[in-house]
Amino acid sequence: MNTALGLRILSEIMDWTLDEAREEFRWLTFMSTYKYDGYRDYLAGVRFIESLATWLQQFSETEERKIAYHFVKERLIYFSPAEIQRLVEKFFPEVVQDHLVEYVSTKLSIKPYRIWSAQESIDEYRWERRKTLFMGLSDGARIDTLRRMNVGVISNEQIVIATQIDPHKWQSLLDDLQVDLTKMRGIDTS
């Protein structure tokens, strides 16, 4: 099905006037081109407008279809592959690091910007950073990107790609953590 046919079918399904159809077609064409057609889990060759038209046909009344369409247009949040990539790239420096800095500054009773001014607070930040565990809870977790964007900041021993971890893996993570913390502070952490 091509885009023009998909839009025509949508117009019939939604019972739009000519003016409504023009307005909605602009939005649908822009959003499908800019964002939604980048979704990789459609069947081969199927696009957003076609999938939307098919999905809306399950609702028997025009009013139900309008509510469903409004949900997609006004409430649905879809992150494109490029946006997911950017979110993962920004996750550590703008979320985790900020949280760790705030935690360390509270722990040491100093202003957050002063963390970087003394070796003691930098060491404390690194200590807390190493104690942080990152878990990928789904296939879409993009752990590979997280690792690649934070080489030298996050170690492989801080990343787990599973929703259920057996006792042997937990022990291995704990052993690696204890070795690293011992190296960092030269003390026994057991």
C-alpha cells in the first residue's frame, strides 16, 4: 500500500471532512517521514500510516476511532532509533554522573562543583562510580552503546545483561567489585 492510498483509507475510516483530512495528512506525512517509519519492527515494506489505518479498523465506531487516533497523536511517546541512541549516549554523563556528584557532595558535605577540586573527593566519586551496577532489562537496553560511550569510565564488571542473575554470577560480580575497591583504596573490603 502506498502513502496516498493509506491516507485515503485513513480519511474514510476516520470520517474526516476535507479540511480535517488536509490538516491530519500534513501531520501524518511529516511524522511518518521524520520519525515513525524508522521503527524497525514493522513487517517488510509496511509503513506507519498503513499500520495506523489497520490498527484503527479494529474499533467499530467512529467515536472510538477518534479517541484511539487522538491517543496516538497527542499522548503516544515514541523514541526513534536515533533518539534512543542519543538518550543512551547522554545517560551516564547527564543522569548517573549528576546523581553520583550529588551523592558524594552530600556525603562529604561540600558543594557539588567542589568535587573536582580535591583528590579526596575525586577518589570518593570514583569509588562510588565503581560501586554502580548497570543492568540491561530487555533486548532494547542498548548496553553495547552504553559500554562504547563510556569506555574507561564503566568497566565490563559493572554491566549485567539479564533480568535474572544466578547466584554464581552475583558472586562473580561481588568478587570483581571487592578486587577493584581493594586496588582503589588499598584496603580489605570484605
